[in-house]
Amino acid sequence: MKLSVKLIIAVTLCALNVSVGWAQRQYPGSVGLPDDVVWMREIYRTLDLTKDTNGALYYPVEPQGSKMNLFTTMFRLLAQKKIPAYEYQLDGTERFQKDAEVTFREVLDRFQIYYEMKKVANRRDSVLSVNNSDIPSADVLSYFIKEVWYFDQRTSTYGSVITAVCPVLHRSEDFSSEKMTFPMFWVNYQDLVPYLTQSKISVSNYNNAANSTWEDFFTARLYKGDIYKTTNLQNRTLSQYCSTDSAMLKEQKRIEKELADFENTLYGRDLIEETDSLSATSGVKVAKSNSKKKGRDNVVTTKGKSSSSVKSKSYSGKSQSVSKREAAAPKASVRRQRR
């Protein structure tokens, strides 16, 4: 009896471990945003689905058996009332409260999505029915996501989590070929996580057997998105204070650098790099000083040699002049005189 109980517990633990995605095991901050963080920064990004890095969010456009793209998954969950949707505010922010919820029928009417009211057996009221061909998943060409970068002092971890997702519809209006963007609704990412872990997707063009889940895709940050807003006191987007595209690109790079610099400063990587640079600089200075010292020694040696040669020359000159004078001076001979 005890053995069977232990076996059941072991099988249950293994099943729980398998259900947790590899991204959650690799990234400890992927479960959710901790409550007691000492530093946090909110970043809004736009994901362009026409880019290869974000293609896993777009294909297949129409459901192929159990495979479907992200918007079709969200659309069906909303139709089945498994997840709530929230109003997209005029300032672009999200508000996950009851009075900000939007119903599935409001979404259909607002964005002119065709549906039918059908009678169902054993029910008095009619239900909404939308065909797969009428789901505008082909027109959802981008997403808005909200990232929260944080530092948890309790666990000394630095990471990011996604808290909100908004599909963006791209449609051309009447008598115009240019497509306009229409943000549809916000969805709390934590409401999606239980369903994203069950959907398998392909994330590689070179290895079609490498399957992952939606939750792994977002947690491992396999997507690529441009920053269009950060939470600030003026509640302004980048386009409101960046007048040109080059200025916006420069501002995006500046924000990305701030996030990277904060992580490097947090774990002391900047001190290591600074120490390495100082040691390299001191090594160059020592080499230069040694070369200068050698140069001075050579100069001193040359000067010593030249001065000694000059002295020897002067001494030899003096000796030669003395010998000449002695030769030119009259010599007195001393003879023995007879007495």
C-alpha cells in the first residue's frame, strides 16, 4: 500500500514537472511579477509580425487542425468566455478592472466582424457563431505588449515579465490604400498563460521538429519588438517628443542601453570591465615609461662617451703641445770644466 502511494506521488510530481515549460525552469522570473520589488520599469513594445523573428505569432493564418496562430487562440478563448478582454484606453494604457471589460459581441460589432445567431438544441436563446474564414487573423499584423523589468531584492534576481497583450488590426479605410492600425483590446497575460502552455508552435525555420509553446516563446523573449512608450510622469509616447524617425531610433537605443547598464551595474560587471581597462592602461603606461627610460639611458651613455672622447682629445692635444714646446726650447749642456 505504501509503495503504491509513493508511486502515485512520484508520477504526479513528474507530470507537474513536465507541464512546466522549459522557459520557466530556465528563467525563474517567468512565473509572475513579485510583490515586493525594489526597482521596476514598465516598457511598451510593438511586435511586427511581418518580421521572421515574430512569424511564429502569425502562422498559420487559418486553423490547421489543432494548430492556430495567437490571435485565433485569443479569439476563441474570448468567444468561450474563458478569458476577459479589457478596453483599450485612449492614452494606450490598460486597466484590468470590471468596469473596463468588453464583451465578445462588442468586439465583433466594433470591428465589423461577421457573425451569425444560431439556435442550439436544449437552449432558448441563440448563440454567436463565427466561421474560421471570418476571423480577421490575417489582418492582425502586430501586437502591443507590456513588459515589466524588475529587480527582486529578496531573491537577488533581475528579469522581465509580460503583463498585457493587445492585438492590433491593420485595415485600409474606404477610398484609401494605406492601412490604418486599430488596437482591439487588452488581455491580462496571466489569464492567457494556462492556455499558452498547452499550444505547441514551431520556432525554427531550419529545424521543424523543434517545437515549443507560446509561454516559452514569450518567457524566453524569442520575439523582437520596438519600444514605443515607457511609463513616465507625463504619460507620453516616444512619438510625442521625438520629432523624427532618427530621433525615435536614438531614444529607443538609449532606453535599451539603460536597461543593460542597470543589469551590468547591479552585478558589478562594469567594475570588472573598468578594472580590466585600468590594468590594460597601466600596462601601456609602464611600457611607455620603460621605453622612455631606456631612451634616456642611451642618451646619457652617448653623452658620457662623447664627453670622455672630448676630454681624451683635449688631453692628447695638451700633451702634444707640451712636447713641441719642450723640443723648441734651448737645451743647456753641462760640461766638466778643468781646474
